[in-house]
Amino acid sequence: MKICLYLDEDSSRGELIQALRTANFDVLTTSEANNLRSPAPEQLIYATQQERVIYTYNMGDFCRLHGIYMAQGLNHSGIIVAER
């Protein structure tokens, strides 16, 4: 099973994208998906629809969203929250 990543705006740095692609990860950025400046809830919905794990530095929004999803019995494809 190959992990498909969706990098949000905050984590879409060229070096990271290149390193992940070199390591054979399937990477899509918010820019490539034409989703720049979309709010965090919309980013998570998009990632889920595309069956991609969202990769972000935005701990506050995405930890809160994960809690909401779990409380409502909803699923997402995964969230990776990284430190800068």
C-alpha cells in the first residue's frame, strides 16, 4: 500500500516536496490542487475525498478537526502534524 500525501500550504516547501518525491511518495500540494488559501476544514475534506493523508504544521486546527471527526463518527485518510 502506497501512502499518498497532501501537503497543506504551510508545509509546501520545495525541499520537503522534492525529498518526499525522491523517496517515492505520491505527493500533491494545495497549490497543485488549486486549493491555496482554503480553510483547514475544506483541506481535510479534500484530502479525504482524494484518499490522501494530510501533512501539516498546523497542530491547532487539525487536532481540533480530528477530534470533531472522531466525536461525529466520521473518517478521514489520516493527519500528520509535523514540527517546524
